[in-house]
Amino acid sequence: MEQTLKITNVLSDPTRYYIYQYITKRHNDVTVQEIADNFSIHPNVARLHLSKLEDVNMLISETKKTGKGGRPSRLYRLSDDVIQLHFPYRDYQLLAKIAMETMLELGEESRRALYATGKKFGKELINQELKRFSGFEELTFDQKLNILKHAANLSGLHPVFDTNEEKSKVYFQIYNCPFKEVAAKHAEPVCNMHFEFLKGMFESLFDSIQLVEKGNMLTGCDTCTYQAIVGK
């Protein structure tokens, strides 16, 4: 409870809250000067806001040389600590761990059910988004991509999307794993379920889809990276 009070106190400042939001979407380390420039505040004020966020473990920092001479820069990035605020207290991580342990005890059939459910929820998420386009006869590729982006952001994945010129391939990187704490102990079933979740999202938008994982956070990569070969 004490940590919760500290976090709510830190985020009660609007500028500090928006700085944290900015960093969650930045995907890279930030400097004091970058924050000062983007929020039109003095560097000393930016440093104070960043320090307050670091004090409650929402950010971590380290000093690095820039290679341009002069003093090393202090770089700030998101902490790996999970920030959850619930009133009254809720422990959904514990519930997820209990559910996962139970599923693993039931064998291969329960794993298949987990993957099928993951795909189902991916499709349901996109179907909710498609309701916003109910008046369109046929969606363009760009509209489908925007739906994917919005749905992925709603899921807390903080993704970056790119495509080839022919728009037959979609490349995307996921910067946040919503299941990281559970996946750390149960990597294979959780990652497979998440793969099916993403596949379900694509299958709801494209006639054909071949999804390939190119990189995984749990194996040391900075992001989870995928390539999707799609048919319109």
C-alpha cells in the first residue's frame, strides 16, 4: 500500500504523468534534454520529473558516453517493474500463475485449449474494432493495418508496424509483453498462446496469413519481432 501511495503521488502531477506516457511509447532511452525540448520545460525541471519517476521504480537510468566528447549523458528508460494500481488490492498476476500451473498439470490437451482460446480472443478483439467500419463494403490494406495498430495498442503491446512496397508483408515489433512475469516461468505455453492471439487478429482481417516469429524478448532480443505474409 505504501508503494501504491508513492506512485499515485508521483503521477498526480499532470506533466509527470504525460512524461511517463511519452516514455512508454518512445521505445528508446530518453535524455533530460529530450524531455525538456518535447515538453517545453527547463532541463532542471525535466530532470526533477525523471528523478521522481525513478524514485518509485517506474524508470531506471544509467550514464553513458555519447561519443561526442564532453560529459556522459544520463539515459532514462522504463523499469521492468510492473506498475498496477487497484483499489481495493487485486493480484491478477497470482491468479494468472495459478491458472497456468493448473493448465500445465492437465497435459497436452489443455495446452491446445489454451492456444485455441488465445486465437479466439485475438479474433474477438479485431471484431470489436471492425464495428467502427461497419459502413464500409471492403476495407483497404491501410485501414486493416490501422485496425491492427489500434487493437495492439489497446492490448498494451506498444507495437511498431512496417510493410514492404507491395503491401504483401507486414513487419511488426512488440515492445511490451503484457504476460512477461508469467512468461518468465512458463515461456513456451505463454509465447505460443500469444502467437495464436496475434494470428487470430490477422486472420480476422486478411484472407490468408503466414505469421513467423523473428525475435523474442525472452531469448535476449530487445523486442518480440514478427513477419506476416498476408493475402488481401
